[in-house]
Amino acid sequence: MLWQYEVLDTVPEELFDDLTELAARICEAPIALISLVDEKRQWFKSRVGTDLKETSRDVSFCAHAIQQEGLFIIPDASKDPRFANSPLVKSDPKIRFYAGAPLITPDGYALGTLCVIDTVPRELRADQKQALAILARHVVSQLELRRRSRELLDIRQQNERSRSELESLRSQLAEARRQLARRRTQKTRTNGELRRKARKALKKG
């Protein structure tokens, strides 16, 4: 499903960066990410507070978050047996707190998360949880808009190619008709000349 959005490994985009920045500020978190999860990795479309561009899926918090219907929150990753030995916990960025809101498409597929991360154990307030979920929906809306814009562009380009091919076929058909008309004219002239020669031969005979 993710491949349909043609977003992996694309350049940063201001709309997504604004939503990530807003999530970080509202949740008072030093790190915020728009993380997209494929079969082998999680890739960050937008990031605040880290230079990481991607990680393998097997150490990804977001790979767990996309399996949840609501927010996936880890108050202290160092005490959670699922993550305590993760290199993302033991070394940079030394994750302790994680909260991820799944990015759910209109068809019900989870593409990744909008997540916030901190280096100290903590929780989110109720209003922060609500805001994170709302922002995640806005991320999905932008991804949908981006996909539909690409689809419309592809349709327009396809229509242009079809019109160009149709014009080419029309030109070829017109040329074929002109050639056929010339051949008919030439054939008529040739037949007329042959008839004249035949009449002359009969008179002489």
C-alpha cells in the first residue's frame, strides 16, 4: 500500500515539516518524526531533533505502533522488555519515552506514525494525546492529497500522450488517403493511355 503514495526517499516538504514541528511543540518533546514503515525499514519523511533518516524495521518502535488502533505509548522504554535492549534505547538517541499515532489511510492501512520521543521517562496529558491524533490525521490528509495530485498529473500526461498518438494516427490516415488518391489518379491515367493506344492500333489494323 505504501508504494502507491510514491513518498519514500523523497525530499523534505514544508507541509509535513510544519506538522512535525507542531507535534513536537504541543507534546513538549525534543524529537518528533513522520515515520513511514515498509517491509524492511522505517524511513522518516520529516524529523525534528534528530539527524537519523531511517532505521531497520526490527528495531522500530513505529512497527509496533502501526499494529495498534490508537496511540501507542511507552512511558519508559528502558523498563519495557520489548525495547529495553534496542540500540535506539541503549545508544543514541537513547529513547525513553515514545508516543506514536498511526497514520491510517481511508482504506484502513497503516502507513507509519506521527510520533514524539523524549530521552526521559514521561507521559502525555490528555490534550496532548488528542492533539497528536488530530495531527496524525492531517498527515494522512496531506499524503492523500499528494497521491491524488500525482494521479491527476499522470492522467493528464496520459491524456496528452493519447491525443498526440491520435493526431499522429489521423495524420498517417490522411497521408494514406492522399497516396491512395494519387494511385487511383495514376491508374486512371494509365488505363486511359492504354485505351487510346489500343484504339490507334485497331485503326491501323
